[in-house]
Amino acid sequence: MSPRGRQYGFDRRRRDTARRQKQQAKRERKLTRTAEGVTGPDIDAAPQETGAPTGVWEWFSPSRGRVVSSSVGVRPESDPPDDWVLMTDASAGNEDEDEAPSPP
């Protein structure tokens, strides 16, 4: 004897109705926020400064899985494996120096 089967038509309609109600509530919340002029915390907040501070270069080593900071123009120790990748924009670190190459 087979186990009692689910009534898929009823379940499907019930889930579809619940999904539509959730979508409608979401639309209404969005419209009220727009009408009130309220925005999310990630939108109205000032962008945070990311990256290294001025006068510091950041280097990343994939094999070591870490980031190291150094002064401008100084490479980290070259112990094997020497796979350091400069993450800081080199032209941004050389703003006061005239050695930065100009773009072609």
C-alpha cells in the first residue's frame, strides 16, 4: 500500500498566495519609505575610507595569507616564497614625488 500522497494543488496555491502577500507587503514598505524619504543605512552614510593611509604601501602574500604595511618604496622581506603583491596604488603613494610615470 502506498503512503498517502500530498495534495499538491492545494499546497501550490497556498504557497503562491503566501508568496504574493509577501511581495505585496514588500512593495508597500518600499513605497512608504520612498514617500517618507527614508533610506537605508548603507546608502545615506558617508563612504568609509578604505585602503592604506597616505605614505604607506600595503603588500599581500597569497602563500602567507596576510597583508603587510611598509613605507612608500620599501618592499617587504624577500624570504622564500617571494610572492608579495602591491595592493596600494603606486601612483597615489607618490603624489609628492616626481618619479611617478605619467600615463601614455
